[in-house]
Amino acid sequence: MEREAVLRAFRAEAEALGKAVGALPDASWDLPTRCPPWRVRDLLRHVTVAVGRVPAMLAAPAPDRPEVSAAGYYRPDARFSPETNADRVAQALARGGEPPAAEFDTAWRATLRACEEAPEDRVVRTRHGDAMLLTDFMVTRVVEVAVHGVDLADALGRAAWSTAPAAGVVGELLGPGWAAAARRAGWDTKGAAAQGHGPWRPHGPGARASGAHRDHLQLTASCNFLRGARNCATSHAEARGRTQRSTCN
């Protein structure tokens, strides 16, 4: 994918998430999410950790060449192990001090600046040891913000705020066959979960979604399908005795 498109999607999705959580009442921060044991504040802090890794990655020596694609980043290996998952949970729960929304805002903007200043062919090393093009790694950060944005919307009882640029990135990552795979898994691919679960269809006889609304719905459906695919991959690994299902990545 082109870096400009990926960074545009990252900015759009991060801005939408930041706006959604920017003025939450105190009680909302303690609402449970579908990523237990995280509450809303913990899940946002997990996203902050995930998007905030990039400046340190860019400060480290660059690997000689990329070895893992954006899709390959989600392969079911030790990154879904109980130990790695426990570390994800602990990092989010351990954060504190700065208000979660302000912390997220600082982190994603610092990451965007660092990416814009880096060469287009820059290779980085992930915490799992993957050598990846920075652009490919940022595809996974778009996924992180988008998927957990749907999770947060679900916890807050809101319609998802998914953006069209992120829909394009997530759709390209999943590939043209994702809708067929979703149908085989029993998903309704003509609509999406406006709040993160259940089918959505336009209201009224012959109703059709607008272009912008359709992009929003496509991303919500894609995010839910991607979550399911990640969980299926982890469950497959568990069946081979190598890991247990990850809470959230």
C-alpha cells in the first residue's frame, strides 16, 4: 500500500477515536468492554501503547530488509501466547497519570510525525522480532485503532465512528476474498454491526446506504471479521497445544 494512503487512514481513524473519547463523563471510563479484563480506560491505554511504539522503533537500528508483510504480522505464533497476552493486559492496566484521552492524543500525533519524517523505504523491527516496512507496520496500527474503536463504541453504546480512509486500508489488507470468507463463517456482509455486533441493514423498502455510510459500514464489518479471523487463528494454534485464545491484540 502507498504510505500516503496508510498515514491518511491512520490520522483519520485516530482523530475520530480521539474525538469520540475526548469528553467522556467520568463514569464511562469504567464501563466494561468486550476485551476483558479491560474497562474503557484500559482499552484506550492499550491502543495508546500499540500506536505509541513507533518513535522508539524508528530510533533503533533499521534491519537490512523487510521479511514480514502486514498480513504476515497476524500469523498465529508466540505473539498470541498466554505470556504475550498477559503482557498486553498488564501494560494497559499499569498505565496511569495522564488522562487516557490526552495520552492517546499525544501518542498518535508523535507517531504520525515520526512516520512523516522517515524515509519511505524505512524498515523497522517490531516487538515480536518482525522486520517490516514502516508502511506495512502502520497498516497494522490502522487496524489496531479501527478494531478497538469498534470495541470502544460497543462499550459506550454508540454507533461506530469508523472512517472511509481506514475502510480502504483494512479492506486491502483483508483482500478481495474476505467477504466470501465472512459469508462462509455466517456473517452478513451486506451490512455491518453499527455498534460492533449483530447485522445491520438500511431501513425502509429498497433503502440503500450512501457512499460514506457504506464505507463506514464496510469497515465495521471488516473489523468484526478481522477480530473473528484473529481469534480463529489463535484458537487453531491452541488446538495444536501452542497457545490460548488472545484477549485482544
